[in-house]
Amino acid sequence: MKKSTGKNQMNRKKFEEVFKKHGYFDYKWIDPKQIVVAQWARLKCTFGCKN
């Protein structure tokens, strides 16, 4: 994954402060492009959810 710079890096620092404040120390930043969701999950939310 590319190393973030500038404004993005500042946003990460703010999030990390909040994580630590609430006791979360074991986390890992990932690229959202690495997240794979099956097509049926998206369609279920479109057609199958009651809300």
C-alpha cells in the first residue's frame, strides 16, 4: 500500500488519537480497494432488507 502524505496523513493522526482514547490499539490501515464484497450482499441490501 502507498504511504499517505499531507492532509490524508493528518486525518489518520486524528483518527489514531480517537482510537487510542477509546482503548483501541490493535488496528491496521488498509486500502479500501482490498475489500471484496460479493454481489449478492449488495443486492440483498437493495431488495431484501426490510428497512
